[in-house]
Amino acid sequence: MSQKNETLSLFLAVVITIGLIFSGLWFFMERWAQLNGTVAKSSETDNTDNPVNQFFSKCNVSNLPEGTFNYGGSTTWAPIRKNVDSSLQSQCPRFVLRYTQPPSDKPGSGTGIRMLIDNQLAFSQSSRSVNAEENAEAQQKGFSLKEIPVAIDGIAIAVNHDLNIPGLTVAQLKDIYTGKITNWQQLGGPNLPIVVYSRSKEAGGTVEFFLENVLNKENFGNNVNYISTTTEAVRKVAASPGGIYYASAPEVVPQCMIKTLPLGRTSGQFVSPYQEPLVPQSECPNKRNQLNSKVFRSGDYAITRNLFVIVKQNGQTDQQAGEVYANWLLTPQSQELIEKAGFVRIK
């Protein structure tokens, strides 16, 4: 009997000890939750001068809505999405930007504006202005589209390193892409067929801008070879002595495999998209050509354009998100980041 009593006593002691341990843990967990709740509550109400909570005052972006916002559009904007938008996400993680591609079409300025009109995006990024047809469609749905310029870009012309030609006028460039000029000899260069590359009309804002502003709404000639990406085009031009391609300047000016040509509105008045002197191919990539920001900003370079945030004017949270995002891009700090991403600051 004494052995059974000892066993029972030992069992009860273990049970009591375990109970005391769990009771202590429960007490400390409850106390911790109460303390955290007090701190959180006080931090939300400390900033009595601002209806936005203390988090957003640290975020330092006024009127920033909270939530996840779909945005998308121009492929030209890719360096900004990567290098500039990431800074906003780091500062303000409660303002979540989610890049959204079109379900069936290729991403681009046009598809971004289409998705915005169809309420699939909160705002869009574009490398061209909104056209009359898009404005009309938006009006039919009860709102208007506002374009806010935030950066300056230019179109640069890429050719093979071995091509010896001082530059092109915009008129000559048009004649090349409409098929009227087919040999570099017609432009004072070598007797060499011009191998013309472009992305397709459906590819996005850069092609649409080129058709509108360089070809004056004329169609591409039958001599144009269509490619999918700028990366593919650069490789083809590098392998084609007579090759030519156009793209957003930050995409091609620093490239080692090709060189970019000076452009002019008239013959003999060529302006380089890069800072002179041209860096020889032998020194690249240790040294790369830099964007000639001064002539882009002044308008001396022949083919420049603005990059826009397209905002839906509907008085709702999407409008607020787009306008706050655009205003943030126009701050001195963001303009500096835009310049580091390869574009030209607009302010």
C-alpha cells in the first residue's frame, strides 16, 4: 500500500507542476498581448494633427491610400518599376503595387490604357499620350483620363558598329522605315542593303509613338523585319552590317554590341543621344556611353517624348492612388531615382 501511495503522490506532484507551468505561461501571454495592444493603440493616436496614422507619417507620402493596387502598361517603364517603384514599396509597404499584365495581349502603353478603361487597373504607365478614341471610350463609361508627365525619354537609332555614317535626319529615318530608302549608299554610306528591324504595331507605346511622330501615321514598308524584343533586335543589328533599329534611348545607348546614331531635324545638324565622345566598342563594358540628358531636356534632340502616369478621373480610391503615385514620382528624390534609372528628369 505504501508503494501505491508513493506512486499516486508522485503522479499528483507531476500533474500539479505541469498545471502551474501552463498557468504561468498563460498569464505572461495575456499580459504581453495587453501591453502590445496599449502600444499599438497609442501609436495610432499619437499624431493628432494628421488623420493618417503614424505609419504613414513615417512613410512621408501624403494622402497615400492603403491597400493593393494593380498597375501596368508600357514596357519602356520597366527600369522605373524595378529601380524607382521598389523604393516606394520599401518606404510605404501598406501601399502595395502589383504589376498586372494583360490576360491575352502583350504588355504595352495601349494595352495598359485599355485595361484601365476596363477597370482592370487602378492606373497605368504610358510612353505616349492618350488618343482621342481612348478618351471617348472612357467618357462613355462615365469618367475621363488624365495624363501626368513624370519623365522625359527619347528614341535612339541603333546600327552596326562598322557602319560609317555621320547621322540621320528624321525625314531620312521615315524614308527607311516606309521602304523609300533601301541602301546606305543613298545616304552617303557604303553600298550596303539596309536591314530594317522593328517590333510590331501591337507591341506598345514606343512603336505607336514612332508611327505617329516619325512616320506621320504612314504604315511600315514591306522591308521591315519584325522582332519580339529589343534584346533580340540588338543581337540582330550586331550581326547585320546594314542593320537598323529604334528603341527607348536608355535601352540602347549604353549597349556594347551596337552604336547609336546622331539625329537631326535637318541635314548637317545632328545631335547625339549619347554624351560625346562616343565610347569605342573596345572599351565597353568597362566604360559605357551615357545618355545626353541635356539635349533631351532642352528639346535639341530630334525625337523626344514624355512618360505619363494615366489616371482615371472617377473620384474614387483608384484616382487617389494614381495621383499620389505620380506626385511622388515628381518629388526631387524620385526624380533623382528616375535619372539613375536612365531617363531624364522632368523637374
